[in-house]
Amino acid sequence: MATPKRRTSHAKSMSRKAPNMKRTAPALSTCPQCHEPKLPHRVCPNCNYYDGKAIVAED
């Protein structure tokens, strides 16, 4: 198995990690049913609706 001969420099490792540090929080949209914030293209966790239809049966 290959073993590194030299320690990876701080600049080299940080430049490799840099694209991940630029990430932002995901965008939120409002649910048309209950007007609560939710992730786009997902079932609303508050009212369980997606595209105007009830997806998960409420108890």
C-alpha cells in the first residue's frame, strides 16, 4: 500500500476542502396549503401535502 513521503501542507489540504466551505443553507419555499417553510420538491412536514394532494395519512 502506498504511503505518503511528506506531510500534506496546510495550504494544500485547505484548498482541497475549500469548495465545501462555500456551501450555503438550502433554499426554502412556502407550502401552498399551510404556508409554512419547507424544502422545495418535498412533502411538507407540517401538513403532509405535496402538489395539492395528501401524501401521508394523518392519524
